Amino acid sequence: MFYYGVDYYPEHWPEERWNLDASLMESAGINVARLAEFAWVKMEPEEGHYDFSWLDRAIEVLGKHRIKVVLGTPTASPPMWLVKKYPQILPVDRDGHIMGPGGRRHYCYNSPEYRKLTRKIVTAMAEHYKDNPDVIGWQIDNELGCHESNRCYCDNCLIAFREWLKKKYGTLENLNNSWGTIFWSQTYTSWDEIIIPRRTVGSHNPSLLLDFLRFVSDSTIDYQNLQIGILRRTCPDKFITHNLMGLFGGLDYYKLAETLDFISWDNYPKFRGDVNPAGIALSHDVMRGVNSGKPFWVMEEQSGAAGWEIFGPHPLPGEIRLWAYQGIAHGADAIVYFRWRTCRFGTEEYWHGVLDHDGVPRRRYEEVKKMGEELKNLTDLVGSRYKAEAAIIYSYDIRWAFDIQPNNPSFNYMEQIQRYYAGLFNQHVPVDIVNPLSNLSRYKLVIAPSLYLMTPQIRENLERYVREGGTLVVTPRSGVKDWNNVVTDKTLPGELADLLGVEIEEYYSIPGDERYQIKGIGPEKYSCKAICELISPKSAEVIAQYEDGPFAGKPAATINRFGNGEAIYIGADVDIQYIESLLFWLITRCRIDIIVMGPKEVEVTVREGEDGVFIFLLNHSDKAEAVKLSFPGSIEEIMLEPGDVKIIKR
Ligand code: GAL
Ligand code: ZN
């Protein structure tokens, strides 16, 4: 079943309106609603006194209109009575200041009292709804970690951090050696000397900082798992999901996803104004990647102008539909719009939904409805898998290590991922996002931007992939450090030297906005910024050279034969033009199947399932565009109106 839904807040509206809402939803093809994720105070108005009667009635009204429900556990917004009674649950910032209530997410994930209160409300909800056939699943909390809320520096977290470290390192000696605490006399002589990185004079030890970020992530996941445990025991036949935030970096989403049935995520393409189709596509692919490639849900899909104190431009005609289809094209099996009706009060008065404040259905409603009708013909798509022959490696640990030490102010791990992704996107090559230890054997091309942290296991995984015939691209500042954020004593690229067939003689931080020229295989000139490295090829061949800068005339990129495959090393932070030309060359070289010819504004993806192959064409341009689709033995020309979507089933 394809789920098509809205995020609905019956507690914000008079009960007399609910039936009209539900019948408008039904006429638009809506068959699911997410409810209750901020309604704690209405479900438990005082401690231990539960009132689910209003929610029962709302679910019943929706049920009469054949709309199923996903219930959110309400822990993202602890009520005022709770905070007054248990002020010790409040989080503490880096400066040691308590973060008061007034917004949301004002709780510490390691607070024993908050965990107890969480257990109680989640148990009460689970018991109450376990046999309700209209409730099909659960969403845990809401956007865990949002507003950086999981970086808490309170004493509970300090104690939990020490325990986490004890588990990880076993002995203090091991911790001291792993972190290099001899530097600046930071050697710990007892566990209770270990600090949490509150504001200090100068900067903290980078190994401690990285472990703190891992601890923060693990604490959040542990808090989620506390809720999952209760729901699994009480409601074994309902699914459990959580709404993630795309490219958000405050949590290891690979780990977070492990205990969920599937992930969902919140997609706001036009929140800040301009829409970047490749950027949204990447977010979907990251989400599918952390979900092990399985279909996912979009739990909040933009349906109106978005913003709090100020709001951005609203979706133009066709955009809601285009973005929703883009999600499906990337592997979503459900689209849920945020929110049904724009709220009249509270922080999000200007975060617009399908209906405006007055509740009158207009253009945006009609667009949602039109798509609802189309989706009725698409049910055989559910469960089909995204098809990609290229992958990009994405690691949270590496991202955090660069957050701690960017190396150069304009060197950015995520920006590199975005640039290489765009290079493939612009040439109609679908991409999977994978973690460094994933099985890579199904890919013809793998890009591994800046493998800054390295382990022997990752090296083996990459070597196996290339040895067996894969093509791998690695970019600068790779193999620099071990997993504890300590620099290797090997010549760079450290563990990767054999695979890449090079040694790095020198690396250089490019000042300010300076750019150096690079010449590749063709006559064109390209540029690099931020970081450049002097490569000394051992077994590798040179494929690009610096034209100026400190390494003028020297190699900037190489290719190395390794087993049956090839490993490419790019020694500089190169521009998108170089990336596109390199990828163009590699796409043919490793025989990636390109099924569409046409402008880059037309996005193409493929989903394969038992009921067939679905080819999605999405025209992100404001002009009509023509593309040629090549199938074995035939070429078809297809016209797409501005903003239009076509799904071809084979
Ligand atoms: C999401 C969040 C929703 C709502 C929305 C608009 O990130 O999950 O609860 O706040 O943004 O701000
Ligand atoms: Zn805390």
C-alpha cells in the first residue's frame, strides 16, 4: 500500500472541525495521518493522570474516512508541569548555563528522571493503543538532536561520558595512549578526572572531542532504544520509525536506523528560498543509505511557505507535486505533508501547510489532491528498490573529525560530497550513499571523499573492492589519522599508499580565496582551492598536473592499477568542472549504464521491483525539455512540460 498523508494536530482545532478535515483529506486521497508528537500535556495533564479520550475520538473520526494513524511519542516537548516538578531534566550548554523551557527539546538524554518519565508516558500510550487497528505504527519523539539539543554538558552527561569511555577503553592507560594525553599534561590518573568539553581556554584535545560527539550520538540512540524496547514489547505488530533530518550531522544515522523498522525523514526543499534539486536528491539518497537501501517514508514534506519569524517563498504551481515525486523516485513508499492546516498560534504560525490559517482548500490542496488521484495507479511500485551503479562513501566519524579540525577554513567534507554527487547527478548517474564498511561489490564506481580517518578494516574493504575490478576515487587528506583522531606515523596516504600507488611529499593549505590551475587529460583548465598536495607517484600514472601554485608542474591526480580495478587519487580540492570531466571519463571507462540523454535539469532514477522497472523523469527546469531514453534496441524521445514528472513502467 502506498501511504499518502498529512501531519495533523487535532488538538489545535475545535472538535467540530475534525470531521470536515477528515472528509477533505479523504477526497484528496489521504490515507494516513501522523498525530500527537507534541501533545504530551493533553495526554497527561498532570503527572500520572492520562487522558486519551480526545485522541481516541480524533482517531475514530479519521478512521471513518479510511485514514490510518501513525502516533508520535510526545517526548520532544516536555510539558511545563513536568519541568517545574523536575527541573533537573533540563539540558546544560557549553558554558554551563541551564537551557530553560519555552521552545522544545529542553531535556537531557541522560537524565535518569527524564528517562523514567519517558518510560511512563510511552508505556501508557502503548498500552492504550496496542489493539487499535487504526494505529499502524509509531514515530519515536521528533527529530532527535534537532537544534543541537543532544549536546548537553550537564553532570549526568559527564558521569555517563566517563562510563562510556570506560566501556570503550577498558583501562585509563589505554585511554591516555589512544588520546595522546601526555600533550599539555592532560594525562588522567583516575576516571573521575575526565572532563566533558565545556568551554575552556584555547581548544580541547581532538580525540576527546571526537569521542564526545560519538558519545552524544550514542546517548541519543540509547534514549531512542529505550522507547523502542517498550513499543516492541507492547505492540509487536506495529511498525516503529523516526523522522530524520537529511544531511543533519549531529547523530550517526547509520546506527540510529539499526533498531527501527525503517526510517522516515523531513524534507523542506524551499525552506530558505532557492531550490537545489541535486541537494534534495542527495538528502533522499543519504536517507535511503542509512536505511540500508530499503524504501523509506517522507514524514514531513513541504506543502507551503516555510519559516518561523520570517517565511520563505511558497511552492509555485507544480512544485509540491514535483518534490513529492522526487522522494518517490528516490525510494520513498510514503509521502506525508507537513502540515494539514497552518497553525494560528505558537512559534510556527508562519510554517504553512496544505490549508491556510482559515482552513479553506485552495491551490495547494488541489495540487495534493491531483497527486492523490495519480498515486492510485502507482501501487505496484511499493517495495521496489532504487537502482544505482555508483556509490559515494559517507562517514559521520569523518565528518565530525573535520568539524573539529577543518584543516583549512574553506575545506569542507560535506561540500565535497555534494560536489561529487552533483557531478554524477548532472550526468544522469544514480548514486547510493554507503558507509565505509559496506559491501561495495555491486558498484562499478565508488567515490570516497577525504577518508581522513582510517582503519585497517576500511583499507581492506576498499582494497577488496578494487582488486575485484572496482573503480575507486579518493580525494585529499585521506589516510591521515587513525580512528581515535591521532595522526598516523606512516607516510601519507598512510594505509592507502599501496592501493593508490602514491606517496604524498607535501600538503599545502591554500590561503584565502586563492585558486590554482589544474590541467587534466584534455586541453581545458580547471581550478582548486583550500588544499593541494604534492603527489609522488610510485606505481600510479599521472592524470592531472598543477599549472601554478607551490607545486606548479607537479602531479595533482593519478590513477593506479590494483588487481583487476583502478584507484584514482585526486590531490586537491578541485572544482565541479574538473569533477564533471573526470567523472565523464570514468563513467565510460567503467561502463556505467546511462539510460537518458538530455539536459541536466531532467533528473532520472530507476526503481526495480517484482512488478516491473519504473523509470522516473523529473523536469526541474522552468522550460519544456526533451530527453532521449535508450532501451535495449530502441530509443524513445520524451517531452516534459516545465516541472513535470513522467513515470515509465517496463
Ligand atoms: C520540522 C519539525 C516539525 C516542525 C517543522 C516546521 O523540522 O519536525 O515539528 O517544527 O519542522 O518547523
Ligand atoms: Zn545532560
